[in-house]
Amino acid sequence: MAKREKILLVDDDVDLVKALRLVLENNGYTVVVAHDAESGLTKADADRPDLILLDVMMPDSTEGFGYIWKLRQRGEPYFQNVPIIMLTAIQERTGLLFYPESAAGTFKAGERVPVQAFLDKPIDPARLLKSVQEVLTAAWRKG
């Protein structure tokens, strides 16, 4: 039996979490959920997911950025290398982008923010699945 990749979803929007979880699980992924950065760090430590989907804006403002900093500062190579896709509603709420239009919403690892991709909310399920597959495939090739 093939290994089911485990995805940690860290987002405070309960309805969005339910929807994304359904999409991911229906496509063969195992999903672990945390609704804030602190419990997300605990779950990353305990569950060692293959990928983290992380909201930028949580109860403490841009809590997602703090999460990345804390995770990447841990000494183990796992925490420095686990792929992360950031979920953001910044564009929808403010009109601002984290990346230039020409970047199509993705960065190479280590550029600006040490994540593998950005997805704007509202999240299209097909785009989510494509990004998850691309990031997991790249991580598998790398590791």
C-alpha cells in the first residue's frame, strides 16, 4: 500500500479548514489540523507532516510569519526543510500582493519568505491540489 502523505493545515478559519480537509482527504492525503500557530508547532513536532499549509493571518495578526521563523529556527534538518505553502487573504482584503504579478504566486525556496508557494484565498480546490502535488513532488526529488 502506498504511503499517504501527511499534511498539517494551520488556519484559524474553521469553515475553510473543513473545506480544505475534505478536498485533501478525498484526494488521498492524511490531514492533521491546528487552529493557531502554537498548536501548529506542537503538531509539526509530534506528527512530522510531509507538507504544511499555513495561514498568514491568524488571531495574532501575521502569526503565520512568526510560525515560520520559529519552525525554521529549530536545529533539526526536518524543521528547516519541511515544505510550506502559505495561504493568504491579504490580496483580497487589501489589494496588496506578496509577490509580483509575474511570479504567478510562487517563489523558489528561500526567496523572501522561506516557503515553497503562496496560495491566495479564496482557494480554488484544483489549484490547491496542483500546488500540493508540485511541492510534494519537488520535496521528494530533493530529499
